[in-house]
Amino acid sequence: MGRWERSWWITRSSFDVLMKDKEMLWFPILSGFFSLLFSAALLVPTFVLDLLKHTRVGGATLGPVQIVAVFATYFGLSFIATFFNVCVVYTTRVRLDGGDATFGESIAFAFSRLHLIVGWSLLSASVGILLQGIESMARRSGLIGKILLSIVRAMLAGAWSIMTVFVVPSMVYRGTGPMEAIRDSFDTLKRTWGESVIGYYGVGIASYVCALPGILLVVAGVALLAGGTAAGGTAPVAGVVALALGVLVLAAASLVFGVISTIYKTALYHFATTGQPPSGFEAASMSNAFR
């Protein structure tokens, strides 16, 4: 089975799970809503993001207020995202075991793992600060230093992404703390897919294809707006409509495929821990999920 065919098969299998528990779509919506509220409370657009852009982590010493604000941003956003990811993973786990978790049961389960979510968010925020510090140093370095530091940052970010791919499923299935969850995630990768893990092939190709109409609409909308004066009065209106539709398509694709990706990772963890692919998932696709 080729990578293209595998991506669509995985997407279809994960989508079937989503259709049985459509309430899972509310979790990323709530995550986005609370993230916006949290960002607004911290004045992210005018204060915190400006700090992230101009702070000199490797040079001048930051004041305590700036350090707390930056760390609080990373921690808060990580906590919100992790909390609702736990809800999605729990709902998927119950479905894969033949049950049917309600929306309230999934929220209640996430609250039961609150201490683990807080611990993981603190660690994730610390790593985010570290990566941001390396990026900040790269911006202030010469050409060679910028290249080397950018490579180091990319390698660390990539390694972190691979090592932590099963952290949330580990928290849900086994109730592990942050460090133990990282070890479990990495050990699961090595034990099931081998020592040479360098990439992850899941729903990416299918998500790009489904997002393509939105991208084309956005491009068309921008082009129509840019040429509106020469084209006459109807071009700007058509450009706004195309742009709005494009944004809606991209938002819908991001919402659905974000949930589908989490469902698939949960199915992979289920496969790795039980040795059997969940109902509806093809064994060969799961065995070849990583290369």
C-alpha cells in the first residue's frame, strides 16, 4: 500500500470513529474558545507576543514580570490544549473498547487527570521557553551562528515532537506523569516501530488535499481584492466572499483533521499496547505508520 492510499485509508477509518462520536468536534472548538479568552486576558497581541519577539533570552536579563508573563502564556495555552486533547483521547479509547462515552464523562475524566495535565503543561511550557530562547539567540547571531542555532532548534523540536507523540494517550491509558509519559511514548515507538523512527505518516496528505479548496479560495479572494479597483465594483465583493469562504473551509478542515489525527494516534497507541489493530483499522497501515 502506497503512502497516498495509506493516508486516505487511515483518514477514512479515523473519520468513521469521529462519526460515531461527533461530540468530539466540540473539544477543539472549546479549546480554541478558551485559548482566545486566555490570550485576551494576557493581552497577547499587544504585550506578550511583543515580548516573545524582542526579548533577549541569551543577552540582557529579563525582569520577573516579563518572565512570568511569557511562561504563563506557554503554560496556559498548553494546559487548555492538553485538557481537551485528553477528552478526545478518552472518548476514542472508550469507542475502541466498544463503549460510548458521553461528552460529560469525557470532561469529567479530564478533570480526574488534572494534576497530570498541569505537570505536563509545566514541562511543555519550559521546553517552549527553551526553544524560543534558542530562536532568539539565532536572530541576534551572525550568519554562521544563525544557521547552526536554527539547525539545533529544528533538531530539538523534531526530536521533542517524535518523543512525545503518545504522551496524551499514555496519560489517558496508564495515568502516567509527564516524565514517565515521555519515556512510555518513546519506548512504545521503539518497541513497536523500531529504533530508526524518523517520520510519521498519518492523515497529512488527506488533510492537505481537503484544505486545498480553501487555499485556492483565499488566493482568489486576495487576487480579486488586489485588482478590485481596475476590475470594477463587483470584484471587491467577490473577493471578500471568496476570502470568507476560503477561511471557513480552512477552519473546518483544521478542526476535523485535528480531531482525526488525535483519533489515529490513539488507535496507534491502542495497537502498540495490545498488539491488535482496533476494529476498522488496517493492520499493515498501523505497522507502517512510522519510518
